[in-house]
Amino acid sequence: MTNTEAPDWFTANAKIYDKGEVVTNPFSGDSIELNNVELSMYDFILGAQMVISYNPDCDHFEETSNNIEKGIEWFKKVNPEAFIVLLD
């Protein structure tokens, strides 16, 4: 597991977990180990997707959508395998 650095836009507003863990894609059943930064970003992406899917009229819809896209692009660069297993 590498010591991945979180982007500034993320660390300004999010908590970075102390530890990583193995995450399983609920649809495929495939699993992959994420470090603490990757797990923090993954949880952020899923949580943000949930927020805007339940409340598409929220005040921060555009900002949240943009942050989801930035998080996904970050994953593609930092851990392409995890992106494919969990987010593709």
C-alpha cells in the first residue's frame, strides 16, 4: 500500500481516515484493499452520490457533482485498479 496524497480540494473539507481497509463492490462481489486516503475518497464519492440522488434540488448540487467527478478522476490516476473494481 502506498502513501497516497489527497488533493487539496479534498483535504480542505474532508476527514482523512487513519487506516484503510478492504472494500467489496456490492454488485460484482470483487474486493480490493484501499489505503486510508483512498478509502476516505471512496466513502466521500459514495456519500456525495447518495446525497444528490436523494435530494437533487439541494443548494450544492453543482458543487457536489463537480467534486464527485474530481474524486473519480483522482481515483483513475492514483489507483486505476481500484477504480475499475469499485467505481467503473
